[in-house]
Amino acid sequence: MVWYTKIAMNYSSPANLAIVACPGGEVFADQVILHLQEGYLSNFEDMTTELAARYKLDASEVAARINFINEVISPVQYRNGKADAFQPLQFKTNTRFSLFSNGEVKAEILESIRGKDTYIVQDVENHYPVPFNEGVTRQVLSVNDHLITTFVTVDAVKQAGAGQVTLVMPIYPYSRQHKKKGREGLTASRVGKILESLGVNRIITLDIHSREIGNSFNCLRLENLHASYQIICALAGLPGLKLNDDFVVVSPDTGAVDRNKFYATALKKPLALLYKERDYSRVSQDALENNISEVKLLGNVKGKTVFMADDMLGTGGTLLKAMQFLKDQGAGKVIAAISLPLFSGTAVSHFDAAYKQGLFYRIIGTNAIYHEAVLQREWYINVNITKLFAQTICRLHQGLSLSSLLDNRDIIVKLFAEL
């Protein structure tokens, strides 16, 4: 009986995994949980089939033996369902969030997570009404409100006796405040140090604005994921577009050169560069009022399909000015890929107007940020990256390597071999 005891104990680890969804991150967390459940179901079926063949047993008998051991180890999680079939776990921890009249937030963990590997999911850029007080109250929160909610949730999880605490934060707050210019704070670093002091062991994020942020902590680990594979899949599937067409990758500024060089290498296309001179005495307020004073192009875009990639889109003024400049230089279709599409303020309406003017063909964005306003737009392609986060959580929980997820060049090469 040793063989199936060892396998089952290894498989029972999902019972020790807990997901806590902050109000802003609930939509993202629910999709991650669906992928986790599908992944563990697939693993269970593969394992029972393989072991049944190896030890000449019936698959249902193997499943029953695995479930028997699982129920001995975690009786609360495994008591429901058929004994000889996969018994899915809920993963999501029952949590109550209260919002008081003075603006204070309280998080209460309503079930035991003592010793569990706990993942707190938060979207600090979700600016749609989120539920509090058992759903009675719905409130629009700012980034700062979401951040305080994150702090009190981390504290509640630690007070509940959680083991490892990982914060799943698709967009890292204050990531643009990572360089010191004069008398200003390094707030990106400070946010992480506050979370570290509260007991967070790891942060999982997407395309962080500056890699240096990850070097500013004492023990906290930062896992920086990339959506390049998902974006290239969406690019390859665009109607009326073939990747073997006359195509050029353009870096929208000097800070995005490495990112666009990656795409140019993967797509085997030339790389061009836009150089923008800025007036830093002005702060961009919306898409029309930005601080760009002049734009210059290094490369040729005339008559070509242009692809640009950037990590973040705020008010959108920088991107719109770049699109207008590229069209003035004779570019054909202009496509942009944005990992973190904030669309702050009136950005969506400005992009609606730009699309009608023919300044761009499509914008590919991820669901790292919950943003209903763009999902129905003809010009917007939404890429779901929750499976990537689910795979990361699963691998971390099982103590497996993240190398193939953090550096996805191999799977992109394989993708192009199949196209």
C-alpha cells in the first residue's frame, strides 16, 4: 500500500491551498480558481490512468484508494462526492469584508486556514463598485482604498494562522514611483516593504514597470509574469492579418526597447524606435493634455503593419500621439499590445474617437485589470491571463520550478512552429 499512499499524500496538497479574494480581486480570483480546479482534475485523471495501467488495477479502484488517503489526511475537504471519482476542492476561503461609515475596512476569515498555503488576490485598479457588508453595500474604491483593504486582509490572514502568504496582485501599485528625482519618495519600494513587514512572503504580479523594484526587499520574493505568449496568440488570430505580411515592431519609447526587442526576435521582424522628448514640468492629466513635446522615429514604417508593446496604458495620451505620428509617417495598420490597460479617466472615449479616425487597427490588452468599458469595443481584444496565474500558483504550491513560465521563449518558438 506504500505506492498509493505516497502518491495520494502528494496529491492531497490541494487541500492545503487557500484562496482569499479581496473585493477588488474577486472576479480575477474566481477565474483563477476555475483553472485550478480544471488543472487538478486533469492531473487526477492522468494519475489514476497511469497508476491503474502500471499496477494492473481498475481506474475506479485507484481513484477510491487515493480519495481514501485524502480523506484521512483532510476529512473536511474530502467528505463530499463519490468515493471513486475526482472530488473537486473549492479553494476559495469564506471571507467577510465590512465597510464602516467612516471609511474603515475590516476583513474576517470565516473558516480555518491555519497552516495553509494562502494566496490573497487583489486588483488595486478595479474602479467598479465592489461588495461589502454581505453585499448590502457596494462602493467604488481608489487605488489607496484597495491598498488599505489589502493590508487589513493580509493582517487577518496572518492572525488566522496561515502558513505561507502570497499576494497575487496582477498590477503592482505605485510601480511608476520607482526612481528618485529630487525630493520624492521611492513609493514602489515602500509599498512592498510594508507588505513584507505585515508577513507577506511572496508577490505574484504581471509585467512590473521596473525590475529594480524586486531588488528593494529583504526577504520578500517577487515573481514577475509575462503575457507575451498570450498576446502573440491573440495577434496571430486577428482577422485580416498575417504575420508574414510586411510587418515591423516599434518600441513606443526607449524604456520599452527590451520588451519590443523580445517581440521582434520572436516574430523575426525588424525593430524600430520612437524617441519622445518630454516636458517634465507638465503632468499628464488626460489623453489630450500630456507632456510630450516632440517625437522622432528611428526606422521605417511606411506601408507596413506596425506592432507596439508596452506595459501600462494610463490616460493613453502617449500611445495616441505615437499612433498619430506613425500614421503621419505612412504606417498601415497600427496594433498595440498593453499588459496593464488602465484606461484612466476619459481614455476610452479618446480611443473611440481615434479608432473612428483610423489611427489604429486593434489594441490587445489583458484582464489583469477589471475594466468593463472596453470589453464591448470593436477595437479591443481581451486576453485572459488567469490560467497563467493559476499555473504559477499550482507550481509554487507544489514546490516546482517557474522557469518555463517566467521565460516563455521556448513555448513561443513552439507556437510559431505550429502556425
